[in-house]
Amino acid sequence: MPGVEACLDQAMAIPGAIGASVVDCTTGVALGTAGAAPEDHEAAAAGAAEVVTAVTARGPFTSALPEDGLEDLIITTAGGYHLIRRLPTDFDGRLVLYLWLDRERGNLAVARRGLQDLGVDLLTH
Amino acid sequence: MKLGAPAKPRQVLEDLAGTEATGALHIGGASPGLLHLVGGRVEHASSVKVPGVGDLLTLSGRLPDSVWQAAVEEGGNDARVGELLVGQGHLTEGELQLCVLSVVHDAAYFVLGDEPVQVRFESDRRHWLGPVAAVDTGTVLTEVDRRARLLAEIADEPRLDTGPVTPTPRLRRDRIRLTALQWELIVHADGRATPTDLARRLGRAGYACLQAVRGLFADGLVRVPGTGAAIRTAPVPPPEPQVAVEALIAGGAVPKEVPRSVPIVAPRPPSDPPEKTVELPHAGEASASRGFRLPRRKPAKPRGDAEPAVPPDEALLHRLRTALRGMT
């Protein structure tokens, strides 16, 4: 049962991790951060929230079917991977885990799976 | 510090953060609330306008009311409520932290206004939930400003925040798109509740509700409270069975093979008095007591379900009989 800080420490232990944060997508504020971020954590959080909102509220990518909500978003660049994983809270949270990964050292599938497990650990018993 | 001349809460907060103060800052004004500081950082925040940690956890169904109440009663006096909930396995530490942090930003937006209000600082007073998480005062204030800016970007109409949520009665378009929160707000809008009333009622973050309502306004789905004419509505007219049946026959919609055993029952106007006597029908009479039917060649089996008895309309009966005769 880790807290936010322990969860982010574990995220940083994922191979290739450069930085991680928990972001409230209501406005794009970081509630916890670890490591580095593109530009800074504030900008990364705001950017992650923008992308999530574009997909969930404006884009046609999440269907209207029940239980078919967003799970994660992956942005790949020449130098890195950016993983955004939704944290499904029971209380009224609009939260995501954000992980910045080095492209050379990171493995996308491993990181995605790791982030998924961290999200589960953070919110369930 | 005692209740003194009105001051800007954010200025007071900055001063307290500068001295790394610990205690509770009571903020008055139109949306009163409390900020709990520890070493100049914000540990808890609450506002009368938004749901608190307990509201979010219980209204969402995450915790039963009894569990929350028991923890507050047992640990409230020595600030161990959070510790008990996590220690007893009702919540994870992460969940509680994230919930508290969300509430801090949500409540701070409502209590840290620009208007001078009565403020009072109570030194060393700690929050009953206990230490869970803390946010730098600078981060809190930056976020308050950002929240105000984001609302104005969606729709610069602050009257939406404080007046009743007023859905547009008729839309001149074919289709609309809503978020789940917007749907919830529209469903529960009763013409009186403001966005924050609904937030507290539904256990949704207050600022998120402001945001959702501004978005609804930008899409033309709600209007500024007190503006625009109400849509004209007529009282619901009583049903007109004759017209309906005539239209059916005139339109040729009656099938050639009329299902003889299917009754055509004229709906009874809702104002009819209820039946005075109730008799248990026996098999042979059951159908007769269930209203007007077309003439039949074979006696139909009695129907099991009850239908209201309706006095036959002689003129309608005649027209129907004539029409059906013409078809066979």
C-alpha cells in the first residue's frame, strides 16, 4: 500500500525512466513528482492534462460504451516515450500517472505494464 | 491574530507561509473556509462551497458512512482519522493522499479570493484528519490563478458560477456531446441549485462543476441564470382515441387479417373516477368487463391481465364496424 511518493519512486525504477508524476487533469496540476520532466514538471502536467482532455472530452477515440474508458496514452518521439496512465479513483478524481522514458534504455511494453501495476497498487488494497 | 480589519486571504496566506506558521487560517466572506498550515505549507483546506474528503469518499460509495463516522469519532480528537482509515485497511495511503490533495486545490480556489474578507489565524491548531500530504503555498496560489484563467478561457461568464444551473430548454441542432459530469449536472439541475450546490449534493469536485457548466454554456446547453424567455409549454391534452383510430383506418394501416381477439381499448382520460366496485370476474364474463371490443365470431379466451373498463363510444363503434365490414 504505497503512498504517492513511494509509487513515484517505483516508477523511477522502471528501466529507462527519466521522470514521473501524478497529475490532476481537472487543470493539469502535478500532485506529486519525481525525477526530471520535459521543460519542467508544471509544463509536463499541463500538457498531459491537455492530451487526456482532448481524447476523453473532445476526441472520438473513447467510445460511448460503458466500461470502455481511456486506459493509457502513449506518445513516442525520436528520443523518448511518454506514457500517460489513467488512475481510476472511486472518489471524484481525474488523475493520471505520467512517465517519461528514455527511448534507448526503455522498453515500451515493460514500462506500460509496470505503470499499470503501480496504478493498481496505489489505489487498491 | 484576532479577527481584525478585512484582509485579502491570499496576502495573509503568503505572510504566514513566509514565517513557516502552523495553525488554522479561518477565512470569512461569501465563501468561508479554513486552511490548515504546517510549517507554512498547506496541509488541508475546506470550503463551505465544495465537498470535503469525507463527502467525496462516502458519496462516491468508496467508504460506507458508518466507517467514516467511526473513524472520525475515534480519531477526531487526536488527529488520527486518516491514520485509522489507512491502518484498518479501508483506504490505501495513496488514495487518501490524492483525495486530500484534490480537496486542497478545490477548496483553495473558493476561499482564496481577491476580495478583502475577515480572516483569523489560530496558531498551532491541527486538522482532525491528521498529516496526510502538504502542498507548498506558492503551488496552491499558482493553481488558484490558473484555475481562474482556465474558467475564463472556456467562457468568460462568472454569473454561471453563482446562479442556478439553467439548461437551455430547446436546442436548434440535431445532436450534442456531453462529458459524464455535464450529464450529471444537467440531470440534477432543478432550477435552484448552483454548480457548487450540485457539487456538494453529488460528491463532485466544486471547481470541476464550474468548469463543466462553463463548457455547457460555451456549447449553448445552459444559459446565464435569469436571462432568456422560458419555453412556451402547453398543458398535456387528453388523449383523443377517435382521431387515432380514424387515422389508423384512413391510412390503411389496419391489416387485412384483423386479429379478432386483440381488443382495441380506448384509453381512459386520467380524470375519470376510479371504479367504485370491484368484482372478481369469472371466466366467461372476464372479457366483457374489460372494455370495448370488436365484434367477434368466436368467443375469445379470457385475458389474464386487467385493463380498465371504458364506456363504449357509440359513434366510434359504428364507424369502426362500418370500416371493418368494408374490408372483409
